Amino acid sequence: MPVVLDTTGVPSADRAEYWHEAVSATFIPLDVSLLDSAAAPATITSHQLGALQVSLVEAGPQRVERSAALIARGGEDHLTLALQHRGTARLVQDGHRVELRPGTFAVSDAGRPFVKELPEAFAFTAFHWPRSVAGVGEEDLRVLTATLFDGADDTARLVAGYLECLSRSAGSMEPQLAFWLATTALDLLAVLAQERRGRSVPEAPEAALATLARVKDHILRHLGDPDLSPERIAAAHHVSVRYLHKLFRFEGVTVARWIQRQRLDMCRRDLARRTAGRATVAAVAGRWGFVSASHFSRAFRARYGVSPREWQAHAGAGPAPGAGRGTRPGAFPSGCGVAV
């Protein structure tokens, strides 16, 4: 069910305060100043798709600031992508200034101060997620932050089309499909960051790519070993730990994070199996190298937005997501024609 915040029924004199609280409660602590003396009605309609919160925001002119004092109050571990639909916006962060118009988008990082000005009535969809599931490193985040992405770039146009389609379908998706499609959205952003940095894997040195492929194969064959570590992996391939970490820069994540993602993906697959006498959550976690049940549960929820038990329960109820509709994990929602 969507969460809807609407100031229409709020007395005009109280709308500014109500809206300030509504915006901060939906996203992160923010200082919101309305630019019209007579505050127009405003709404926020939100859906949760796994770890991704999707919110349609419609309101009148305003200024939004994220200061160091507000960062200290929390929310610093989140990122927000704003896809503009109506009106214009100016985002300033890290000394960069971008002008958003309909069809364009930009990312803001809640861990650093920023200011956003919306000088006219507007509508945009905000995609809000924890940086722990972003799938990109700090250098890639810097590339994404306060950068204008528009239709002049093929990959940015693909991402914008996918996100717009995802937002339109957010209220009608089955939970599992929502998790898969939200994960695909984050993967697309990682690709966009890598492309913008000019650091795509095919351009990497051929020898390094060959070594990386062997290392990844070794990891996948030993995922169930709880003692799998960068040190042991490096020793098995006769390279230094430093060089191993350098190889994984091509993936945009650390060695440990890549291992954890593979383990979580395997656990998610096993927990979704519709067979009699399915294994317990603890047994599945142990099978794929997790030694702490609590750590596994936290990592799983951070990655997919639900607990392992919730995922297993959803997976066991009824037909597979998209059955009969030609949908598959990672596919575009029905009715979306996204062209590059």
C-alpha cells in the first residue's frame, strides 16, 4: 500500500510546518522553506520496492537544504535520485551546480551538504536508497553526485526510461518482482557511473581481466567456505592482496563486498525454492559461508529490503512472480517500452 502525505486538508497557516515535517520524515532531515506566501497544496506518494523507496513529490516553489547540523541528526547513509517531471530545479553539492528540467535527473548524497531550489510548481519522482546497496564505490558515487543526466546520453536515457516505468508500476507489483526490478535499477546506476568515469571493464588490460576471471571463478567455487578471505584468495593465485584489491576496482566494489553479494544471491535463490521440506534460514546461510545468523539477516535486509524469513515466506506463497505474464527477474515492467 502506498504512503500518501497530503497538505490539502491542512489549514493554510500550518502547511509550511506540516510540509517541512512530511519531507524530512519521508526522506532525511532537511530544512524546507516555502517560497510562496500562500502555501499551495502538496503531496508525497511513496512505495517501497525492496531497499528502494520510490516517492512522487508534487508541490509549489521551495528551497531545500541539507546542512552539516542536519547530517549529524541522521540519514547520512542514503542517496536520492530525483527524476524531474514538471518545473525546474537547481541542485548544488560539492561545488557543482546542475539545472534540472523535465526528463533529466541527478543524484544527491545525504552524507554531504547540499541545497536544492525549486523556483516554480514542480513534480518529480525521488528514488531513495541506502548507500550500502548502491553497488558502487566512493569514487563512482562522486561521479553520480550533482551530475546532470539527460537524454543526450544513451545510457542516461535508458536509465531514465527504466526509472520512470518503475515508478508508474510501483503500486501494482508483487513483492518479489519489486525486489528484482529495484535491484536492476541500482545495477543500471552502477553501469552509468562506470561509463561516466570511462572505466568500463572491456577497456581494462587483457591480462588483468583474465586474472580477474580466474579469481571470480575460484571465489564462486569456494563460496561455502567461511574462511574464504582476500589473503587466501591472493595466495591461491600467487598475487599480492594489494593487487587483488586493484583487480576488483574493475567491479566497482571491494573483494569482500563482491563475495558477500554472491553469497546473498545464492541464499536468496535457495530460500525461494518451492520444494517440500525446504531448508531453514540458518541452514541456507551456513551452506553459503555465513557464520553469524544475525550478520546474515542484517546483510540480507540491507541488500533486498526484507528479512530472509520474509523473503522465504513470500517465495513460498503462490506462483512465481510474473507467472503467466512473461516476466522474469530483471525484466522491464509490463508495458514499458524503453529504447536507447
